[in-house]
Amino acid sequence: MEELLALVQTLQGQVAALTAAAAAASAPVAAPAPVAAPAPVAFADTPNVLEVDDLIDYSTKRGSAIYEKGIQALDDKALTDGFSMTQAQTVVFVEALQNKCTQMGWNQGTKQITSFINREGKTVDIIKNYGQIDEVTLKQQCERFCKPGEADAQSRAKQNNTMMCACLSKTLTADAKAKLLAHRSDFTFDGVEYAPLMYKVIMRLTTMDSVATTQSLRDNLQNLGTFAATVKGNVDKIHAEFDKNYSQLLSRGASVDDPIQILFDAYQVVSCYNFQVYIGRQYEDYLDGKLTLTHEALLKMAKAKYDWLVSKKKWGAKSPDDEKIVAMAAEIKSLKGQLKLNPKLAKIADKKDEDKKGGKKQNKKDTSNKREQKKDEAWKKIPPKSGDPKEKKQGDYTYHWCEHHMAWTVHKPADCRLGKKHKEEQKPAIRANSATVAAAAATAVNPHYAALLATLSKLKDDE
């Protein structure tokens, strides 16, 4: 009976469940809740410029991310080891900081910290035009967001200022930080560092902002052609030198007269023939008014041509005239062995060769007994009488009368060098022909070589 009662209860529960399911299925279906329309997305170039005028909530994950990004050192390959406050890195440093300001929104909105009005009433960007506003004027305008109690002392502008100070400090090398520390009072007031003023001091120490420096920068641009020669026409280095001086002049509010002509003059020093031909065409079109140019466009054109020539292994090509000179010089070198030297020069050359090889050296006279030497030399000058033999024994040596030296010598007349020389001089046609060939070849290749031959001829006349 207990088992039957339990089974009945189970069946009753299943029936009740089926009844409830059937009732729910027959009931009318409720309409779905309306879906809310998506909120419009605010446009921003980078995440950090969203709500660029609003105070950053550092208690949130997004607020902390903005701060960590802002205080990072400037990201540039040329600044991997930091900014050492040298003019060579100035262009890269300024450009990197400009990019950082744009990414972080430091130069945007009502809370920006890079735009100021100088004494002339002109609005200047402190990053690019740091030389166009004095430090006193800049300090007064920075007080708006740096000085306690001022209008934006607790706003996004103050937060931007703090991040920018940390970014600049982290970008400097250890030596640069030590150099800047000596001038800390120029940008720190009431315990607060003024970021725009800090940047202004960094650039002052880097470029030594003065009238003399401005003139020096102008001189550097005017001497760009000389610089091009020192770097062997490397276009990348020429452009880097131009950018360094040109950008610093503009930052001081100075003008540059005809930067296009400055660049063309520097390009003329480049030794690559292919590059010269290309730039020459552009220069002619520019002078004829067929080509409208800015110096930025000219820089891009020259850079593109330089890169192409290097990639195609056509950089450094010689002009056809240069190649002819090289070929003719090689031909003259091959003819060198066929041209006979003047006998007097040949004798000198032979003597030098012997000295170099440690061979025969000129005998030095024994001056220990001059009287005996004079007696010995006197009889050698007395010629044999008519019918007398031209050979005689004297001491341990046999002497022969040499009609070429007009003296008694140990060598035979047939072996006399002077006699051989006289025979050579009896062949003027051969010698004249050799001299003519040499002179013609030398004059065609090198006027200096022609002058050398003229000198040799004069030596022959003097002999």
C-alpha cells in the first residue's frame, strides 16, 4: 500500500506539471522590450584626446593609462639613448615632441599648454617656434595653469603640464639632466615645474639662442656646398645639415633667403654624374619658369633620385669625359715602356736602380795623399804619340787610350759608355719620333705630363 501511495503522488505531480505547461503555451505572447538606440561615437584621432578639455579621473583604468602614456620618454630611434642637448639631435627632438603633443592632446582644446601670445601680439607654438617668445612673457602665461589659485590650476591643463615635465625629464640623458638642473630656478616656481618654460630653457641651452647663433646658422646654410664636399656628396647628410640649420632659424623667427638656390648650389658639388644630369635638368626648368618648386618639394625629389640610384647601383657614376681621361691615362701607362729616355736621364735612372738594389756605387777618391793622386791623374791625360801603342801596363792594371774620354782608362774604347752615347745621338730621327709620340700622347691626356716632357727636352739642350 505504501508503494502504491508513493506512485500515486508521483503521477499527480507529473499531471500538475503538464497542466501548467499547457496553460502557459496557450497564453498570449508578450511584446519584446524596445532596444535603445546606440549612443553616437565621438571622433578622436587618438584615445588620449577624447574629452580633451575634461579633467582626467586617475582613479579609473583609462585615466591611469593616459598618465602612463604621457610621462613616457619621447619615442624615436634617434633618441634611443636620450636627448643629449646637442644641435645634431635638435631637429629630431623637436619633431618627436611635436608628435607627442598631438597624440596626447596637449596642443588641443581650451586646456592646451603649447600655444602662447608673444610681445608682438602674435600667437606662436612653443614647440616649433621656441625662439619667438621670451621667457618672461612665457612664464606669465603659464601661471594660468601652473600657479596655485589660478583659473586652471586644478584642470586638465595642469595635468598636461605635469605629464609633459615628466616626459621631457625622462627623454634627457644623464649629462643633459645635470646641465638642466643648474638652471632649474628658471622654470620652477613655488615648487611647480612649468613644462613650456622647461622646454624653452632646454632649447636655449642646446642652441645658445642669440644673434650670433642666428648668424652662425645663416653661415652654415650659405656654406652648405662646402659641407657637401666634406661628406662626399652624401645626399642624406646634406639634407640633415640643411634641416638642422633651417628649422632653428625659423624657430627664432628669422627668414632664409632663397633656400632653393642654397640646395641647388649644394647639389652641384655631388660627384655622381647621373645625379648631376637629373638635378641639372630640374635647375634649368626652374630657371626657365617651367618648374614651380618649394624647397620641401626639391628635398623630396633629390632624396627620391638618390635612393633610386643607390638601389640600382648607379650612384657614383663618372662622366664620359672622366672615363676618357682614365682610359687615356691607362694607355699612356702602357706606352711608358716603349718611350726611350734621354741617355742622360737613362744613366741617372740606372744609377738609382743600382743604389736601391745595393749594387755598384760610385767610387770615392782617396784623399789621403793628394800629391800622389795628382801625379797619377796627370799622366792619364797625356795622349800617345803618333805610332805609339794605345795600350800599356801601369802597375797591376792594363790601360787603354780612350778617344771618347781623351784619357788612359782601364776599359777598352769599344766598351766605353760615352762612345755608346755618341752613337745613340747619331740617331736623331728615332729620338725625335719617340719624343713626338710621347708629347702628342701626353698633351692629349694631361697637360702636366706635357710640361714634364718640355722640361726633359730642356735638360737635353743644357747637356
